[in-house]
Amino acid sequence: MNSSDLRSELKCSICLEVYKDPTTLGCGHNFCQICIKRMLDRQESQGYYSCPQCRSTFRTRPTLQKNVTLANIAESFQAKLSSSNSGLQKARVLCTYCLHATVNAVKSCLHCEVSLCEDHLKLHSKWTEHTLTEPCASLGTRKCPVHKKLLEYYCTVDAACICASCKHSAHHRGHQVQTLHEASREKKDRLKNTHTQLIANRQEMERDINQLLEIEEKMNNTVANVSGRTTSLYQCIKDQITAYQLRTSRDIDEKWGKSLQNVAYRIEQLEGRKVELSGEISHLEELFHTTDPLTVLQEEQSDRKNFLETRMGGLRSGINFKMPDEAMFFLKLRKFFCDVLHDLPSLFEFPRMADVGLDTATASANVSVSCDVTIAHGIQAEPSASATGDQFESHQVMSGVGLCGGRQYWEVELSRYQ
């Protein structure tokens, strides 16, 4: 894993910097200790706490536990990064003449293009053209590539560092030329302005971040509130439907169950009568096959006048049972759901806002405000020449109270002038 990938893994999602005293929440995410403490402090008033990364919620304030392993990794990474940056800023410049040992240079000669340690510096020429500077590894860039002389001037037209010969050459003749110190000083002044602007931009960005954090906190509170109210609403509707479902099941069992019992009892009766009739039919069929006339004539029971009435009486009575009214049942069911939907708005508890009055001082001349400053009417009137600075010119009036959040509306009735 390269340095950039490792840095992304060791970055706090709140401050976007490498972890400082990394602390772990119950959901497993890590944050700088000071960052997560500030976040939890801001969540104190909302009654619950949440992870800024995965939004996992906690009923009580989470106990912060330092992640020792991650802290060691972050400290090691930060130390290596600081060492690397320090090495880049202070690259070692060695003495050119110390060939058999690595000795740090204390000065560099721009004329000779060499770097010198303390011993060789004592032996170096003291002529004025031998310009000594702080140790520099890239001495070749300090001389003009054309004339091989030291760069002493800056051409503002070509934005280039030049030597004395270049200054008098045809290429730079007539150009504004400054010494390197003058040009450097002016550039530093410009950079100061840029630096100031960057600081201002950073401060503005920090304000934006703080505002976004406040908005995020408000949104989290709103999400929790909406989620809780929605769950309560659905549970209320569910409880009503469940209760009516149980009552409906009892009604079905009571009405259709009783009818089914009557039908079953009647079927049992008819089955018994059917068996009796089958016996009588068999007896009569035996008489049909009897050849003895005396036996047939002595059978008096089947010849009685009320024989059929006795055997058939009541057999078909009560077959047409009265069925429960299915249509009426579903009409009642539909009425129940209509009532639930009709009562649904009452389940929502919207906070009532205090009455907002109108500011009569801002009303234009063609707007009339009622005595209770709650109603404004348009009237026929010419714009007033003596209108104050706060008064509108036409058909406008301001509220007396500022509205900083939520949703508000005005009821407006429009009509033509008579």
C-alpha cells in the first residue's frame, strides 16, 4: 500500500486529517477523540446519538475507547511523513572537494559552481566575483545559460531571470528590469496578498463547514422525528386494523358458523329419513314380488291413507336456509376503512404556529391592513408621494415577525375591483 492509500485509511472522516488519539464507537468506526467529542456534544440536545459515518444510533452517549493499535499506526505514519517532508526541505549538500568523505558544505560559490566545507572555504579565493551563498545543490541554475554569468536581474516583460550581458542585449533592450532582490520583494508582497486571501477563503470555508454541520444536525433531528412519527402513525393504523380484523373474524365465525351448524344438523336429519325411506321401498318391492294374494292384501300399513304423509311429512321443510348477507358484510368492511382514512388527518399532530401579524409601516398606499394586523386588502389608491423608506410602492406588505424555518403559507383571495 502506497503512502496516499495509507493516508486515506488513516483519515478521520470529520476533520479529514490523520487520526489524533483515534477513538472507536460501538459500530466500529474510528474518529479523532476531540472530533467525536464535539460531535456528541452537539447531539446532546436531540435525545439520542449517532455515528457521523454510518448513522447508527445510540440511546445513551457512547463510551469512547481509544484504539491503541490504530493510534500507533497513525503516529508512525505521521512521523515518517514529517521526516520525509523535513528531508525534502533540507536536502544535504556535500562538499565538492571532499571526494573520500561525505562532508556537509557550509557555502556554495556561484562563480566556481562548487560547494565548500569549512576547511575548503578557508582556502577558497576571496575575489569579489566569487559570490558565496547558502549551500545549494543546483548551482547550474544560478548562471545564465547563454553568457555563463551570474543571474543578477529580473526582466518583468519576459518574466525571466537574466545576467548583466542579457540586460544590455537587443532581446531585453527597453524592457523594465529589476534587481533580483527588488523583484523578489515585490513578488513576496503579491504573495502576501494571495496568502491573506487564501486565509480568508479558508475561514469562509470553515464557516461553511460549520453551517453544513449545523444543517446536518438539524436534518438528523428531523429524520429521527419524522421516522418516529411515521412509525407511530403506522402502528396506530395497524392496531386499528388488527382489532377490527379480530372482530370481523368473530363475526364470520358467529354468523356463517351457526348457519353451517344448522345445515349440517339438517343434513343429518335427512340422512336418517333417507335410510327409513330406503327400508320402506325395499319392503314394497318385496310385496311386488309376492305371489300370494292373501299376503299382499293383509299388508295394511302400506295401504293406509296417511302413509305418504307420515313418511314424507317435513322432509323438505327448512331446506332453504337464510344465508348471511355477504354484500352487507363487505359494505361494513368498506365503511370501516373509509372511517380510518377519514380520521387519518387527525392522527397527524402538526405544531401550530403563533399568529403572525403584518407590519403596517411597510404597507403600500393601495393596501389596507385590518385592525388585528392579520388581513390585508387591496384598495383603490394612488401611490403616496410621502412614503417612508420602509413602505412599499405598490400592493405589498411585510410580516411583522421573521420566519426562519419550517413551511408557512398565506391564504389569499383574489377579486376584481368593482
